[in-house]
Amino acid sequence: MQLAVVGGNVWFSGALDALLCRDSSLEPVKIAADPEALPHACDGEARIAILASDLGRATLVQTIAEWKERYPGLRVVVRLRSLRPELVRDTMQAGAWGCFAEDDPPEVVLNLLKSVRGGRMSFPFVDFAQLRDDPFEQLTRREMEVLSALSKGWTNSQISARLGVSENTVKYHLKLIYEKLGVRNRSMAVAEYLNYAHT
């Protein structure tokens, strides 16, 4: 079964090569760091793709979802910087078959790939109860939309027009966002959001 590797540095590639020497049933296909290079691997009948690029949270979820739609038979495995509950949950909900942390030992990665090859999803145990302590988990979908627009430098009137709500409603959403995130102004809220979205 062919394995496409998207992203990662030369150290990761070398470690993966050594790892796969232990299991000849997985044949690696090295491709570029850019997730857009995946079609080249799919042309070669790749069935598993390791997404090892250092993508922000939003881009990671979007990439997994796009791959799932474009290549229905592809099993996506994600290398995460850390196994934070929200990241594991997001990769799972986006349609990945498994994930591992960049500092996981080789045996963990190899066992995960074997499980995915055998048709079983493989995710590490995480305490999802911790999500209750994440202030971003308390934001509604609309509040996240407002915050995302805010991070792009939009004014209240621009947000109002884009979302189809009044400026007073935008101000009300911002007041709730500030309270939930424990910040005092727009710049602090944007800083918190950018850190959240890119980790």
C-alpha cells in the first residue's frame, strides 16, 4: 500500500524511511511540503497520506476536509505539534483516520499506520473534558464569525454588511466575545484568536 507524505522536514522524512523499513507492506511516496502536491501522489494510487505540514488550525481542518471530498478512498493521518484535545477533536471531525504527535516514538507511528492500513481509525486518548476550560469553546458560531472578520481588520460596518446584521448587533457580539475571552479590546481579541487559529 502506497503512503504519501505531505510536509515535514528532512529529519522527519529520514526517520519515516527508517521506520517503514520495518514494514515492507507500506511503500512511501515522497512529495513536496505544499498540500497542493497531493494529487501527484494520488495519481500513483496512494491510499494513506500523512499530513505533516505545519498548518494553522483552520487550514489544517480545511485541508483534511478537501482531501476527503476530492479523494474518497484516501486515508489521512495527521502529525500534530501536540495532542491538545481541540486539535485531536478537529482532525477527527474533519475526517482524518488518525493522528500522532511530532514527538511520539517510532513504534507509536508504525502501529498507527498499521491500524489505518487495516481499515481501523487510530486516535490517541485525550481528555475532552478539558475543552470546557477553553474560552474559545464557549463562543457561538456567529461570535467566531465576527472574531474571524475582526482578525482581517474589518470595521464594525463591514462586519455588519457581510453578516447581514445591524452594527448594534455586531457591538453586542464583540462585548460577549471580550467577556468570554477575558480581553479588553479589539487588538487583544485578535491576538488571542490568531494564536488560537495557528496552533
